[in-house]
Amino acid sequence: MKNKRIPPLIILPPLIFLGLAFLFILGIKRENPNNLPSVFINKSAPSITETPLGSFNSVSLDEIKRPNIKLVNFWASWCPPCRAEHPKLLELSEQGVQIIGVNFNDKENNASLYLKESGNPFSSIAFDPSGKTAIDWGVTAPPETFILNSEGLVIFRFAGPLVGSDFKNRFEPVLKDALQD
């Protein structure tokens, strides 16, 4: 009786398919990169450029060190998710939450006009057209929001707009806890 061998070219496609399927499943089950904490958690907040956006108040080191809970929000006028979260920022500001804005990789006129038309939720705004401050904070893309405690330490990083279930389930509880302490 003749020994029948299966040609390797017949076995190769199913093996490649199984390997790709495994990698696909592994990719789906990986952690959400937006859940990754900042390297600055429980460390002093990095510096923020003192260059103001147009006629708006500039950010000072004293403001970062002031003994209250504050948010630092990185945004741009050209960013659709930033525009989506803007009403929530206005709401938080009206509730008394101090929000420091850092406008980056934007045009000064566009950013100023956007705030004048849509409302300004920020107590002060830094203008970072080159994105250097954003890089110093480890910001990957707008919007990103950091919660700072009363000692000026970063206690939470949130990548993405402050809307939806991710905001409700991850950001809101941390902010509420920080405000109660």
C-alpha cells in the first residue's frame, strides 16, 4: 500500500487562517488603550505654557498649585470630539468645577472665535500651537482631560470626549470622589 502524504501547500492556507484568526481574537480582547493611566498619576502636573489664547486669561503656575480640584482639558477647535464634549465642559464649569484649557495644534483666531460663539468653560486658557505642552503631558490626541487634586497632583487621565457611557462609568466617579475629599 502506498503511503499518501498531504502536500504542504494544502496545509499552509488553513494554518495561516488559524494564525490570523488567533491574532484577530487577541486584538479584540486587548485592553482599551484609553484606559491606560498617565505616567503622571500621583505626580506633580507638568508645566503648562503661559502663552494665553488671544484675550483670554493665561494659565499661571499658581493656578495649578491652588488648593482645589481642577481639570486640565486639551482641545482644538478643529476637533469634532472636542466640540461634542463642549456642552459637558460648560455644564461642569457652571457647577463650579475649575477647568484649565490647553488649546493645541490650532489656529489662534479659529480657537478664539469658537469659544466666543460656543461659550468659554475655561478659567484660563493656554495656547500651544506647536503641541509642546501636549507632548510634555503625554497627550496623544484631543480631547484629553486630566483631574488634578488639591495638591496639584495628577490623579486621573481620560482620553476622549467627556460624553457617553465611558465618561459616566470611568470619569464621573473619579471626579465625584475627588470633589468630596
